[in-house]
Amino acid sequence: MAFDTLLYELDGGVLTITLNRPESYNACNEQLTTDLQEALRNAERDPAVRALILTGAGKAFCSGQDLKDAPAPGTRRSLSDSLQRRYNPIIRRLTGMPKPIVAALNGAAAGAGCSLALACDARIAAESSYLLQAFINIGLVPDSGSSYFLARMVGYARAFEIATLGEKIFAPQALELGLVNKVVPAETLMEEARALAARYAAGPTRAYGYIKKMLYRAGATSLDEALDYEVFMQEAAGRTGDYTEGVQSFVEKRKPVFKGE
């Protein structure tokens, strides 16, 4: 597929979506958020896509809202409209998609760009990359899911510190905090991201989708509710072709060939 602000490349079950406005550090203008919604919608519907990589072109992952993409003089942008129409559908698509999504952080992930990274299922970061909750630096509050992701990942005290100080969190510190899964040299970033995404693409993708749903639900449920939901989801997983193949390959002492069915 062709997009004005994205590169969309499918290879062997792994779809790489590259934010492609390098001259603005992949800042989100109206067209980019429109393109990204459409790309994710297509990725979810396409059975050939079994795992995704989200990354940025040039020196940044995503620098957040393009502040140069401003309304006409004398008018005020509706921030609620921007969130409800542009950003929140992207975050819901990333978190709700029943396919693993790997963020390859090649540079700055700031503001809404940080939210995009945190909404992915795994994050591999180049050594020079950083996360930045930049909202407070212009008098705003975290949005696009950042308040949710931060509190779940690092707890209230750290989340408050990150959101209110508005300082760069470079990759090594982000790894210590649990905000990224792995830190690698910049030159091997995409190789590492593709290796992880390829592993997911070759796996039981139905089960991965179920696990995403279970983990997002778990934070707001009791143990009894979690146990009941596990019963429901395990029954669903047990009806998949991948479960049949997994058991058969175990009995036959061979590597399973999962098809996401």
C-alpha cells in the first residue's frame, strides 16, 4: 500500500510501518495520523500480516504532535477533537490488534510519539534513543494513553516524576525502569526488531492475541475474575488449529508449524 507519510512493507508475515516525515522528526500532522489509522486497520484485517514493527525514518521515532501544523491565526485547536478523532483511535488499534507489535526506537519518542511506543507490545531501543513525556513542557498533561501506560509500567511515584519533570529518559535508564525490553546498538536495531517480529510471526498468533486481551484486562479485575477469564480464553485457545499442531508436534518430537489458525 502507498501512503503519503508512511512506508508500508510486508515481508514474510512481518509488516514494517515506518513513520516517514524525517524532516520534522516524524511529527504527527493530520495526514500522518490519518495514514497510520488506515495502515493499522489494513494490518489487522490482512491475514498475511502476523506481526508488526513500528519505527521512524531518519533520526527520530516520533516527536509527537507537529506544533507547526497549527490552526489559522485567531482560532484555537480543539485538543479534545484532536485526541478523539486522531490519536485515541490509533492507540486503541495498537492495543486491541490481536497481533504482536514491536516498536523499534531509532531516536526520540516524545509526547504522543512516546505514547505510540508505549502502546506497542514490545520495545527495542537504540542506545542513543530516548523517551520524553514532553506534554508538561508546554503546559499540557499526558495523553494518547501515556497516563495509563506509565502508571502500569512504573507505578505512581515514577509515573508522576516522569510526567511532571518532562526530562529525557535515555534508553539505558528506560531499560532499568521497564519502559523498554532491550537496548541495542543503532546499527543492529532493525535486525533485532525483525528477528523478534519474525519469531512472533512464526508463532501461535491467535494465542498472542488472546494474551494481549488477558493482560490488558488483568489490571482492572480481581483474581477470581482473572481466573474465570482464563477459563474462557483457554477454551478458545484450545479450539485453534495451532493448539492441535502444538500438541502433535510435541508428540512427534518436531518443531511446530503454526499458521495462526
